[in-house]
Amino acid sequence: MYSVLETAVGHVVGALETTTDATGVTFHRTPATARARMADDYFDLMSAVPSGARLEALTDTSVFEFDVELTRDLLPGTTSPGSTFDLVVDGVLQEPVRATENLVIVDPVTLETQFHPAGPTTVRFELGEGAADRRVEIWFPASSMLKLLDVRIAAGASLRPAPAGAPLWVHHGSSISQCSQADRPTETWPAMVARETGRSLLNLGIGGHCQLDQFMARTVRDLPASAISLELGTNVVNFDTMRERTFASAFHGFLDTVRDGHPNTPIAIVTPIICPVAEQHPGPTLFDANYQMRTVGRPAELAAGALSLTRVRELLVREVDVRIKEGDSKLSVIDGLALFGADDVKDMTDGLHPNAAGYRKMAGRFLALVGGLDGPLG
């Protein structure tokens, strides 16, 4: 076995950039300038969860070894099954491999935090003997921050670039798109859609941080995307960050920036999926003592312009219609309730996030709604 860390890092797709320190490499899904200006530890953590990121290469190795350090946040009283890595060989999905993580237990009610270290761990994939041009994808966890410490392959084997060519689909959204509750990284709903339609996925779903930020609009603008989708509105309500006046303006500003780089690229706006407590009641949403979503009461004089999920959906449909009438024929809306609605609440973990079965439903319904490569993302 010998180290190919630097070569392997160069073959990782599905991340915006990397940071390197004395121990290893971290893959980020947000730009460095945003992380520096935000100065928010949770933002940094979500940025470093490599949902959708994977190593893609041609190789003749019979074995891969990854030394990694993983960090996962959990609610009190919950346990982790481990962070899952997926292997795809010549397009065929193999059995997943699970690894232990450092655990950060955060009580969202009291904000008390406990850290349970696990330290580095080694993830090993046995490929067996094979052809020299075997194409390998190794998908990183969608549930944990990952630091890559080393990558090793069999002595005498090589790691070479995989042929490019799949059209790039850029998707931005919230934790509903990051999908930490998925069983495995190839079963986030964006990953399932991308694999089914033959697209190369860049998943910019950042838990808690889909806020129509201009730094994300500029990021999407500058990417060579053949299709773009934007799952919008949930975090705006979760954190009560906008009112009707600011939300509509921020939405148009975000789309204007993206269109500066993509005047004719198909863009689908995905409205919020169901969150029962916030359907008719404005945010913010918080956890109750049972770690289920609740909203906060507010005096009537503060109600004007406050956003519920129902109102956010209405506004997104209205503002998309404005842009279509202005001539944007490549813009469309996907109803989040058609992806995951009232009949699906049983497949929610906390009244906000779907579970693994819920994400599988979302993928199937999204595929049906977009019509593969000939629909809104075609």
C-alpha cells in the first residue's frame, strides 16, 4: 500500500474548494470568503459535511484505504449508526461501509454541548482484482464533517482521472437537501436524482443556511451548470430572517445574480416541503422538550408581513410568474408539497426533516415531476 492523498484530492468532485492543515484535507461546499465573514461555527460545520462529494477515478487497485476523522452533531438521547461511505464500481453500487465519528451532542433547548471523541478511523474498500480502466466512485458521508487524513492504494496500482462529460446539475437548498438523515450518501434525494438522470451533482444544500445569500448566488452564477435548482424558503421561516417585503426582493436579487452567469440555463424553484407547525404560523421554529419542532408566539402588532410556509409558497409562485411574464422561459416551480406533503408526516424525524424513507420518496417524485432530462432541468 502507498499513499496517493494529493492525487486523490484532485479527483474529488462535488465540493467547491478544500482547506488543508497539518493533519489533513477538508472539503467545503461554501466559499472561504463567506465562512470568514460569517464567523459561525455551525456554518463551518455544515459547509464541511461533504453531501454529494465523491472521489471519481480510473484505477487498477484491488483495495482503497481512507484515513478519516469524522464529526457528527446529534440530539441528546439519540445514537449514530456511523457515517456511511458508498462505493460504485463501473456504475454498480456496492455494499456501504460505516465508520465511527466524533460526536457533538447539542441540546437545542438548553444549548448544552457534550463532545465524545472517537479520533481518526480507517475506511477500507476491497475491490478485488479487476481491469486497469475500472471506474470507481467513492461517495463521502452526508451526515458528518469529514477531514481526509490519507488515501492508500495497492502497491503498483495507479489512480487516474475519470473521463468527464456528465452535465453539471447545481442544487442549492437547506438541510432538506443536505439530507443528513439519509441511510447512505447515494440515497440523499439529490444524489438519487443525479444518478438516475446521468448528471454530475454539486449539492449546495447547507443545513440551516439557505437564506438567499448573495455569496451563494455568486457561487452558482460562476459555476458551469447545465441545470440549476433552488430549494428555497424553509430556513427563512425557521430563523424568521425576513418579511414579505425583504423576501420578495431578496429572491429577485438572488435570481438576477444567477441569471448574470446563466441567462438561458433551466432553473427550477423548489418550494418548501411540509413542516406542520409552520404551515400557517410564522417562524422562528425551535425544538420543544421532546425535540420536535414548535413555533413561537408573537403579539398581533408584529404579525404584518411575517412569513409562514404557506405564504412563502404563494410568494415564490407569484414572483416566478412575474419573471416568466418578463420573458424568462427557462424558469419553473416545483411544489414542495408534491415532493413531501401532509400524507408523508409519518416519515419525518422531528416535524421538519424527512427520514431515509422520506428522502427516497422525494427522489422518486422529483424525477416524475421534472421528467428526466426533458423537463425543467433539461
